[in-house]
Amino acid sequence: MGYSPQISADRGEQIYQQKYKAKLEAENPGQYVAIDIDTENIYLGSTPEEALGKAQKQAPRGQFHLIRIGSAGVYRVGYSSGGQNGDWLFR
Amino acid sequence: MATGYFDSNGDPWLEIEISGPFSNPSKTQCLIDTGFTGFLSMPFLSAFPLGLILTGTMNIVFANGDIQPRLTCLGKAIFDGQTNVGVIVLEPQGNQVLLGMNFLRKFGMRLNVDPGESTVELLPSPIPTLPIQQPLVQPNMQELSTPPAPTEQQH
């Protein structure tokens, strides 16, 4: 099954909002969570690499949406998006 | 100490090696971008020849406040004799590989950029240490753990 980045990210955000946000933002602010968008399992880490590493170990073929708990995005960039959402199909 | 260089536009660059889990390292020129909080960012089409494997997505916050998803992969970066694995953000277009603050953090480097001298240096970041103060007289731990004897109250 293939997902575009937008669909994958939307699905990850939806799972996070509905199942995990309240608990994780109270207990693990600033940490990183990788959400398996198929199984809805989550993997926590103090770095993005740790969270993704745990996720890949458990589900090597999984697709994960990464979130920094309590932040709008995982990273910031110093340039503007230019209105392009960078959406395309993968897998 | 590792050194980079300035291009004709005055932008600082550094050469590193990048590889995927099963590919050989490939020399890559990276633009040093201290406004980018991540590890590395590169155009999507550059990731295929390097053998990088997609892991999924993450949201990125842009300078104009937009929040947009980007594809991600885990990649290995080799620099100055060290190897570190980090999350690489894939951009749908562009032609530059950006090296961000998390790269410097992971490699324990501080950046010394001098546009006047046209030098770009990466130096080991000193680990801040607090001075350890030893007490002049070692306390007797048994005394400290023994509760004080009750004093008689006088009326």
C-alpha cells in the first residue's frame, strides 16, 4: 500500500491526537515519538534517531511518522516553503 | 580540526561522506545552514544514488510559519574520522544538501566561520565541566547518618 507524504503525515498526526497526545505531552515533553501509521504502535526516544531505530527494529518494513512531543514540527528550517507542500507518492 | 570553504556567493560549505545501510560512502558537498535545526537535508533525487531507505515522514516548520510534511530516511554521515547515524530530510526539489545544527551536535563540533578571512573551521566542542569541589575535611559518614541525641528540655 502506498501513501503520499501528506496522507502519511495526516494519518500519523490523527493517531497522535486521538490516542497519545494528552498522555505523552504530560509525561514526555520534548522527546520524540515514531508512530507506525499501519499498526498505530508508538516508539519513544530522546532523539529522533533513537525513536526511529526502535521502530525499525520492531517493524522493519513499517512506515513511521515522527513527532517531537509538544512541538509543531520535528525540525525548523530558515527558509520559506514557497507554498509547495512537497507531496508525492512513495512505496 | 576540519576545514570547509566559502563558495563564490560567500556561503560556507563542508565535504562529508554519506551512505545508506548497504551502500558505500559517497563524498557530498554540504551547505552549512545554522537556521536548520536538523541533521541533514537533501533533494529527494539525491537520496536514491546514495542508497538511502525511506523511514516515513515528519513535519517541518518553515521560516514563514508553514508546517509541511517531508519524507525522511536514516543515513550514515562520516566526517573527521567519526561516523554518526541521523535523520535526513528529503526535499521535493532543490539541488543543495544542507548540514544543520543537529549534525554539529552529534559530531561534537563547534563552527568557526570567518567571512573576513574566508575560513570555515569545525573544532571539537569543549564539554562544559563543573569544578569538583572536595571538602577540606572528609565528614564522618557514620556521624552524619546517626540521628542527634535528644536534648533534655529544661523548664
